[in-house]
Amino acid sequence: MIVTADLLQGEELAYLGTEPAREARSAPLPNGLHPKVREALATQGIDSLYAHQAEAWEAAARGENLIVTTGTASGKTLAFNLPVLDALAREPKQRALYLYPTKALAQDQLRSLGSFRLPRLRAAIYDGDTEAERRWQVRKWANVILSNPDMLHVGVLPHHDRWGDVLTNLAYVIVDEAHVYRGVFGSHVANVLRRLRRLARVYGAEPQFLLASATIANPGELARSLTGAEATVIGDDGAPRAERTVALWNPPLTDEELGLRASALGEASRLMAELVSRGLRTLCFAKSRRAAELIHRFTADRLGDDSRLSPYRAGYTPQQRRKIERRLLEGELLGVSATNALELGIDVGLLDCVLSVGFPGTVASLRQQWGRAGRRGHGLAVLVASEDALDQYFMREPETLLERRVEAAILDHENPRVLDGHVRAAAFEAPLDDADRDLLGDAALERAAVLPELQKTKAGYVWAGRDYPAARVSLRSTGPEAFTIVDSSSGTMLGIVEQERAYSTVHEGAIYLHLGESYRVRELDFTSRTAVVEPFRGDYYTQAKKETSTAIVEATRSERRLGVDLSFGRVVVTEQVVGYQKRSIQTQESIELVPLVLPQTEFETEAVWFLPEPWMLEGLDDMPRLLGSLHAAEHSLIALLPLWAMCDRWDIGGLSTNLHFQTGRPTIFVYDGHAGGVGITERGFDVFEGWTDDTAKLLQGCPCERGCPSCVQSPKCGNLNEPLDKAGALDLLERMLGA
């Protein structure tokens, strides 16, 4: 054991178990490997491959696209680097494009590639930080170009005439951390990759796609959705794994009657201080910048010394982050508190312990964090629970977390709100005709025929506008009509928010959270489409009060499931924000209701909905109990859907009504919060039984009287004054499950 028994004991310990060690399954280096690459591997002490690396080599040698989905620290990087290095050693004129979701990962890979010291390998980064005078050098000189989807979208594909040599010789496209490309972002990236394939084909190339992902439920489907091509799944992990102790840690009760517990941040800092004092290299993941900073401060206070401690989060300069990464890699630091900026595959060396403060939202993410523990021997992985209902559910029912399969990554590249911008961009890049159907899809050609900026010519549909259409499209939004969020104190752009969500999230007076920091919206400017915010240190948060209605456009799938009529299809959601409520962070009590006058918004999206049978509502059918039961069931279903589809609660909305004007009966809707939908609720339709069962289990042990999650934990809810009847929701769901 790497920790003494005195640490992992007491009432806080909700679960303690061991994941057994696993021996490596090895394979010899391929016979056909270029001698220079073989020598480079030997200098790094590599004289064999793990079985999955050898399998990836063989699939690549057969000319197949592939996705490697094995555990953290299993050598996925070498699995996709090896075919590339071999190809470039044989023919340095070939090109490879590496795509990463963050600049830090590209920097990390550049260091990794440089360590091989291969004379014919010329790697360079091409992103927004690359100096203008250096960009042409990268295009002409580098045979490995490291970039990101955003730069590919606006900086490469629209200017492909400058990239002719690269596209002509493009042999490999590497897509690392592929599980990040889901939802709206993934739907955009899928179109960008199809546009890349199309232009490569114009220049006579047909690159292979080598993808790497955290373990997810649908790797083959994700690779196909992203690239539009079939891919071989490499998922049989041959890497060794040290024995790992797993603990679920629930902060002690401070008020048994109210169910209040001690601070998760305080408990995490106590554990971290103990581990660091024993010389154990420890990484602590927190959900926000502020939490990471507080854990660092509390730990330093306990130890009386912060020389071997550091926080790590977004918001630091690249130089600051590189320094922390280097100190952690070289063993100078023993304790780092981090946001999930370190969850991705940045190499930070050999760690002993990982603390995750609060369930990170998906099992895949938790496993990604825990996978960093025990790289040099026995590891310790701990989940420190917050007061969140889902965290407490896992503390009561550990097996529902530890035995759970990872989630599926869902996207929908044919969402018209996403697709239209890429159809315009593709037509700008080259005339669009029927020959493009196999790459871009039938939907792209159908949209091309109706988009007014495209003109039909003998060569195909061409762009008739004056600007660059790609510049109109943000990869993080489903529509062009987005609001930009700007910090007035620094002028920094914090992000964007779609119009249909802007009125409820960045209205004047709203408290806006960005990476854990709080900002107050000072002004929402409809002309410039800008929300101006300022840092906020108050002790309240805000909730928009909305009037919402849902109209069914078409049910594309309908079945009888769990005794109810269950449907999936297209709906129109109409919302009007009429005010917002200030609530105390400490007590959740209402402080003030502030009226607002804002335009009504309407967007079409996808939804799953069901109609409880009258007998399922017996005893619940009096008002307001009926509405409270439906409302609590809706909120709880929203809270649990991310465990089946990799998404954030903000990606999902819902509506429950005692009498829907179209169905004529009590109805519960859960809808995609993005215009057009991105496949999240269709996943809910597919897994309805498991999703409902999880939701009932969450409610069974919840001590909260109002229902869990409450409005605080269901951010799309604007029905601030409606009751939430947990007991009624549980009765309804249990009757459905027993049907």
C-alpha cells in the first residue's frame, strides 16, 4: 500500500476497494519498421510494443482508418506516431496533420516528437499564436503540422491555394482526444473534417485518419460520425497497470437533521496535505478555477509551506502553465490542484495519487482523471463528494458508479443550424456538386440548393458572397446569431452564447459563470450582440424566470416503453424571459425578483417525451401535486441524462405540463438545448429504461424535501415558483418501471 491505513478510515469512507494490477501484453517491433525509427525507439528504451500498439500498426499498414480507445497512460500517442514516423522516414515529402482541442496538447506533442531526434522529421505548430512571418515557413517546410480544428476551419481550408503542397502530400490526419468532439463542438468538427477530406481529394490525396480517445461506449460510431469514414476500433488495452486503491470519500455530516456536510474543498485539502507530507506525488482535480485555487491555499496553510505545491488552471499565461507542467514532470512539485485543463493527455510524469473533488459529470471523465494515479507503482484514486445530489447518490450506491459503463459521445453533423455554414464554406473552397455526396452527405447538397448565397453554375454550387463564409461560423455554437461575452475589466472575450440562450443566461443583472469565476452582466447590447460583464464577488446567484411552451412538430420515433407512450422527434420551444430571481448561495433563499422585458425566442430542436398513464398518477392527480411530481421527474431525468450521453446539464432543457395542448394529457418533455438538436435526447430515447431506472434510484435515497435536483441544479428551469414533489416523482417512475 502506498498510504497507511490510518488515512483511509472513519465515517467519511463510503467505499474502499482495489483494482488489480494487470500485466503488459507485448509484441515485437514490426519487422518492416524503418531502421532510423527503430534506432530512435531504442534510444528511448523502447524495444517492443504493447499489443494494442502493434494492432494499430497493422491496421494502419493495411491502409485502414482507426481509433485507439484504451486507458490513460496506455501509449496511445506511440500507437498513432509510429505509422507517421515510419512513413516520413521513408518519404519526407509526405505530410501529416495533427489536430488537438487545446494549444497545450499541441505543445506537449511537439516536445514528444522532438525527443525522437529523427533527421527527416520536421514538426511545427500552426495555430493562432504562430507569428505571421513564420506561417509561410511552416507551410513550406514542416512535414508534421500540429494545429486545432478552429485554425483548420478558418485559417487553412478557406486558403487552400496556399496549402496546395501540404494537401497534395497529406498522408495522415491525427485526431487526438477525439471524445472531446461531441455535442455542438463535435458536430462542427465533423463538418470541418469532411471539408478537409474533400479538399485533399481535390489535390489528389486520400489521407488516413488515426484517432485516439478516452474509453467511451461508441468509439467506432464516433470515428464514423467525425470523419464520415469507417474506422477500425483498437480497444483491447495491452498496457500494464499497477494495482490501484479506489476510495469514495464523503465529507462528515455537520448537521444530521438537515443533511449538511463539511466542505468538499476542505476535505480534499486535508487529504492532499496528508499525502504530500508522506512524499506522494498528488494531483487534485477541482471543477472550477476558484476551487482549485482554494484547495491550493488550504493545503499550503495546513503544511505551512507551498514550495512544492501549485495550482494549475485556465487563465494562466502559456509560460506559467509550461513551467508548472515542467516542474510536475520533473518531480519538483508534489501537490498540484487543477481544473480539468490537466484531464487531457498532457504528460505530467509519474503520479501516485489523484483526488477528484466532485463527480466531473461523466464516468469517462472520472476514469480519465483516475487513470493518472499509480504510474510508478501502487496508486490511489479518490472521489471526494460534494453536496450535489448525484455525488451523494454515488456515495450511497458505490456500485452504480464503479460498475458503470462509460458514456457514449454523441454528435449530429447534419443539424441544419450547424451544417449550413459549412456548406457555404465548402462552396467557397470549391464548387459543390453531386460528386461530393459521398463525403459531405445528401443533406449538404439539399441545403446547398436552398441557401440564397450559393449560385448554381455548370461547375456546381459556388459562393456568391463577398466575405469568407467560414469566418461567420463559430465551432462552439449552432447558429451565427450568437452574443459575445466580454469582460469589461480586461477587454477579454470570455465566450459566446447562442441567441436563444442569451436572454436567459446573460440578461442584464445575470450572474454568469465562466470556468468557475463569477461575473455580473452589466449590459446586453442587442445591436452589437455583446454581453458586457464585470467580475462579481457577491454572495448570490441568479435564475431566469421564463414562460416556456413546447409544440410538437413531428414524432419520428414512437414506441410503447415502460407502460407509457414514448416519442422522439422535432419540437419547437418558445421561451420568454420575464424576470430573474436573486438567490442566496448560502441559504438558497429568494432575495429579490427583478422584472425584465426581453424578446420572445423560438427554436426548433429534438426532444424525447412521454405520457404517463392515469393509473400511474393515482394519488398524484390533485393540483399542485400533479405538476410538482411531473416537474421533479423532469428535473431528475435531466440530471441523469449526462450519465448516458456525454453532455453537460446546460445542453438539455425540459418542460412538464399537466395538460399539453396537443397530447391532451400530462406530458414530460426533455429537449436538446441547442437549435436543431445534436442527438442527445435521441440517445435518451434509446436508453429510456436504464435512464429512468437511474433516475428512480437517485430519488430513492435523496434527503432533500423539495426534490432533487432542485432548480439550483437544473439550470434550464425557469419555473421558479412551481413546486417540486420528489415523493410524487418517485411514485411515478417506480410505477413506470414496474409496468
